[in-house]
Amino acid sequence: MTDKEFFKVTSMETALQMTRTFPCVSKEVLPLGQCVGRILSQDIVSKIDLPEFNRATMDGYAVQARSTFGASESMPALFTIVGAIEMGEVPTVSVKAGEAVRIATGGMLPDGADSVVMLEHAQALDDQTLEIFKSTAPLEHVMEIGEDFRRGEKTLLKGSRIRPQEMGVLAALGETHIPVYRKPVVTILSSGDEIVPIDQTPDLSQLRDVNAYTLTGLVQLSGAVPRYLGIARDSFDELHGFLENALAEADVVLISGGSSVGSRDFTIEAIQALADAEILFHGVSISPGKPTILACSKEKAIWGLPGQVTSAMVVLHVMVRPMLERIGGLSEGQIGVGHQVSAVLSRNLASVQGREDYVRVKLVRREDQVYAEPILGKSGLIHTMVKGDGLVRIDMNSEGLNEGTPVSVILF
Amino acid sequence: MTDKEFFKVTSMETALQMTRTFPCVSKEVLPLGQCVGRILSQDIVSKIDLPEFNRATMDGYAVQARSTFGASESMPALFTIVGAIEMGEVPTVSVKAGEAVRIATGGMLPDGADSVVMLEHAQALDDQTLEIFKSTAPLEHVMEIGEDFRRGEKTLLKGSRIRPQEMGVLAALGETHIPVYRKPVVTILSSGDEIVPIDQTPDLSQLRDVNAYTLTGLVQLSGAVPRYLGIARDSFDELHGFLENALAEADVVLISGGSSVGSRDFTIEAIQALADAEILFHGVSISPGKPTILACSKEKAIWGLPGQVTSAMVVLHVMVRPMLERIGGLSEGQIGVGHQVSAVLSRNLASVQGREDYVRVKLVRREDQVYAEPILGKSGLIHTMVKGDGLVRIDMNSEGLNEGTPVSVILF
């Protein structure tokens, strides 16, 4: 056997398919104030009409629209002011033709009124007399009952992310406690005899545990909860023990450096000794990131990641984060949304057919166009990630991309 | 005085200028693991070279590059294997012309070697004999000492956001505790006799406190810490009391509904009664969001926000969030970055000259182009924010934007 046969490389398409086989995490119920960024685990059906009554959306005068027809600056229409409604008041007056009621934004339209004339288009001559300079249409500056959300309507869908505006909707519907998915828990363990904690000064044969921190940050930004377990030496027993602990508390386990040459055999052995374990793939046709392992034990995902931090980051962005979003309950259509922007390639990029290449780029705006500018420098240098804004994918069937090609940039 | 004179409207440019007058928050030192998303409060100068020695970036064989010149599949070069170096080992062998040492990714290059030949381009015939099929260049698959970061170099700059890759750099440099800016604390108080807590069923004259939740979410996504104080009635004493409490613990105060007709006078009076208080503006030339108040007391910002939730959200996105990023220490060049994407307008948009208009849009991808599709529906409806992805700005000097215009979309 030659060294080349070490990997039976799996295509990216097949590999991604395998990442889709893991079940969603369980559900929980949270107070609304804690829900920003979380994923709804049920559809939300409105129990009320919103608004619950015809509501003014401007400060002005409630009138019957037809009484204003033909009004203009040069020929104002005269109205009689018959009252005033503050926001929060139930009107006691009603409005007939030629009558107007002062109304505040959010106020309840009085019976008879069907429109609101803005303050800017009216002038009170005295307490009872109003000039209106502009005609208004029915329902202008009025929000009709149920116009925002109707009783019985599915207002928000299971699997959608709760942004500030969805929090507002839930508040408006009186939903104080929200059914959401738990955040996936991701345990991170580093493997390798050469890895030392970052507060130690490594000797020439050691490396600080850089990846644990990078992965911690990425997992957190992926909407999951990172838990760092520490550094496992390259021994079957130690790694196996770590893995059993990791699986006990996690939905997903990341073994940093677990696919590196020194650790690879121990990683695979230690995984295979777990209950109900299966190696799904070992080696993927992407660059960087080829020596990646995905396994499962009791329906939980175990990733063996490259030791080179930049490779591990690419694998996290293109394979692990989508998986975390998916098992975190996010609907298929929203996965990856918000992590990608469009740009145009600033120069030709060569690539090798038969694998997906991920090239680091910087986003640069020139005039009205955003360009993705490939970053030079060796792929293992972390400063290429610090200088970069994201990744451009080159398809496995492509020999490269030409300058000017529209590309989608996966943001770091 | 007519109602129209109620606002002396400030131009958006002047208003934004005023938001830039507030000082940065104080600093703190955090363990590295908690730093993702935080802003560096000092430059980070590397105390070491990274890497600290010449390091292999691939599994392969360390050689002298010139010994491989001319090697090809049909005419392999023959090498003598003189040893193997595991990652984490200090080499005891050195490499002369025609010699090769098996080396693992991350391994330390032995004396004499200046390049690494990938496993794929070599084949061991026996324990001592190696065929190499491809010539390699000096420093190929080698990371040179200091190539990533040099001792004494400013590796990361004050005011930059700590992403996962910056966490990695800090870990590599052995920085266990990081100088960052505190997260700005933003107290949120709702004002208005008509506002009730969301667990109450409002009668027809009341509204649930929708805005407090929307603002809480937005403040959190802006990198600040929201603190909800509750609902102040429309009385000078109550609002003033709330404000004094709010200022005691906050860097910024948001008065939700504080600029609405019912609350506006109380808001201004209550602010003016604070120590060292000044109203900076009251009314801005944007739509929606015109009736916005900005004041300061003891160098802290106090915002009076429109009661209409969609208007309040626009003000938060275009005025408050950039201010929070700035007082949170983010460098000028990074403010707003990551919240904007480029798109092309899908249809004509009319606008009124003399004010900045913010139009809600949905992002739609067709072929290689992302389109910003204006959302129809009354501006006060929160479902327009739920259906939308972001805001397109129409300049105050513009009468509108034509279909096909490239636009920048501020993401919700």
C-alpha cells in the first residue's frame, strides 16, 4: 500500500449528503426576551387580529375621505373640529361629513371616519375650525383591523430564525414564552502530543492550541454552544476516554487535529470503539480540508478536523456550520443565508479539476461594484484569514474562474 | 404657532454628525475564550515569530529542492530516506543532496532541507529508497520562520473586531487575556399611558409593549447589552425618575415611544431636567423616523424614538447601531461592515426630495444577480419587516431610484 491510498476521498456532494443525516436537537421554551437569533420549533398562529381596531398611523385629523375631495392649497376645505382622541382613548365622538377629530398616531379611529389627514396638510384656524389643503383617500394613514396579521393566520413558521422584528410580532401577539430549538452543544477537543495549552511557552517541537479558540469562536457564531474539553494525547485510551465524555454532553464533537497524520489512526480507532459507531467518510474532495473525517455514534456527529487551522476553518464554514444550522432546526431555505454576499472576481483563479477549491478573498468596493480579490500567501498562514473577508468556491468540474465572474462569497 | 412648526427638522447629515460626539465606553480585560465579536482596545504586538521555525505544511518528504530538479513521472529522481520526523519532534538528522526525510504536516524541517515533496509525488520503494516524480521549488510546502507574524509586528489593530481567526492569532501569540472595550449598556424604557406589558390583554385603547422586545433584539445584535426597565406613564415625575435610573447604569438610553405625540412633551421636559442636559436634535429629515429625539446628559446619549415599531427599527438601523458600534470602540472603517450587501433595484422607486427615504426590500436571487425588491404595504405594518431582508436608502437630493440601479442594502 502506498501513502497515496491512505484516503479514499469522498466527493463533496456525497459528503454534504452525509452531513444531512443527523437529527434535529430537542426543543425548549424560552422567555421572549431571550429569543433573538433562536429558531422557532413550531408555527406561530395568531390568536388575535393585529391591529385589533382601525388605527391612525399619523398625527392628524380623522375625517370622512369624501369630504376632502377637491381640497387644495388654493381652495382649502373647511371642517368643524368636533373633538380630539389621544392614543389610548376609546373615542366618544363620531365623525360625520365635514367633521374632523384631532387624532394622535396609534389612536383609534372614531366611528364614521375612514381616513386621516396629516397635520402638514391642515391648519386649525381656531378651536373649532379647520382648513384642509389636500384631499385624502379612504384608509390613507389608517391601519385596518387585521391588516398586519389576521386571527388564525400562521404568522411565523417553524424553522425560521427569530430576528428583532419577529420578536416584535411575538410581543404583539402576546406570546411571552416561545417554543424554540435548543442550541446544539458542540464539544471541542484537541488531539496531538505536540499541542500545549496557550498559556504555556511551546518548545520548538510544540504548538499552542490555536484551533480550540478558532473553533470555539466559529461554533458560537454558528448559533451553537461550544464546550472545550482540553487536549488529548495521541493514545487510544486517552482519546477514547475524552470521546466518551464529549459524547455524553454534546450533539456534535469536533476533534481538532483528529485527522492529522499523528492523530489520525488513534482517532479512527477511538471512534470505532464507541457504541454504534460508523465512519461516514475519511477524506473529502475539497482543498483545503481534504483530510477530514466524519463519523457518527448514536446519531451524533463526530468530526476529525485537519490540524492546520486555516483548513479547519474552511471545513467549519462549508461543512460544519450548515450542519449545525440544520440540526439546530433552521429551515432548509435559510441555511447559509446571511453568511454570503455577491461579488465579482477581480482576477483569474486557477483550480484543479476533481475537487472543490475554496480561495480566500478580500472584498473591495470600487465605484458601484464589490470585487472579490484573491489573497496571496501560503494557505497555512493564519494571516490570510485575518486579512480576508471570505471564501470563493471553485466547482470541482471547473479548471478555474475568469476575472469578472460573479461569485458568491462565504463570509468568514 | 401651527402644528407644522412642532419640529425644526435636522438634516440627516447634521444628525449623524451629532451621534459621533459621544465618547467610547471604558475597557476591560477578558479571557480569550470569551472574546469572539468583541473589539480590541489596544494594538496587539507579537512577542514571537510565528511560526518559530521552518515548518512543513504537508505530509511528505523534506529534501533539498535542487535535488529534485528535472524529476518527472517518466524520469523519477532517486533519493535515500535517512529518517522520519514526527510532528512535535526536534529533528536529529540533517538532509544532504539526494537525501530525504519523511516529515509530517507541522513537523520541523531538518537542517539542510528547504522544501517538502508531497506524498502524492513520491513513492517509497523500500525503507531506504524513494522515487520522486515532480520537481519542487525552494520553500514549497514550507512555512518559514516569522512568515505568518514577525516578532515586534503589530499583528492586530486597536478597534478591530475579534473574529474566530483573530482568536486563533491571539492564541498562537500566547495572549490569554485580551484588552477589549466593554459592551455598551443600553437601557430601554417604554413610555406612554397606552402601553401595557405583553402578558396583559390590551383593551381597545391599549397596545402591548412590542417595541421593547424589538429594541432588545436589535441592541443585542448591535454588540451591546440591552436592559429593559419597564413602562413609564406619561408624567414628568415618572419619566424623570425612570431616566435617572436608566442613566445611572447605562451608556445609552432608548425611550421607546418617547417622541410620540402623547409622550413627546414629557420626554423633552424630563430630559431637560437631567444634570448637564442638552437636546441635540428633535426631528430628523428621514422617513420613516422623522420624529426622533437625540439628547445628551453627562456625555451619555438619550434617544427618544418613534412609537411606530417599524419607524423605530429604521432609526435603530441607520442611526443608533452605527453609534453603538462607534462608542463600543469599533474603528471607523469597520462601522456598518457586515450589515450591508449589494443588490440591484428590481423596479423604480419614487421618493420625496429633501429627506432621506428608507425603503424595505426583499432580496431575491435571479441567475447571477441579487435584486432588491421593494415591499408593498403600509409602512407601519410589522409584517413588512418580517417579509423584508433590509433597507435601501434614497438620498435626500434624489427624486427616486430607477429600476436597475445598484444599491446597498442595510440588512435587518
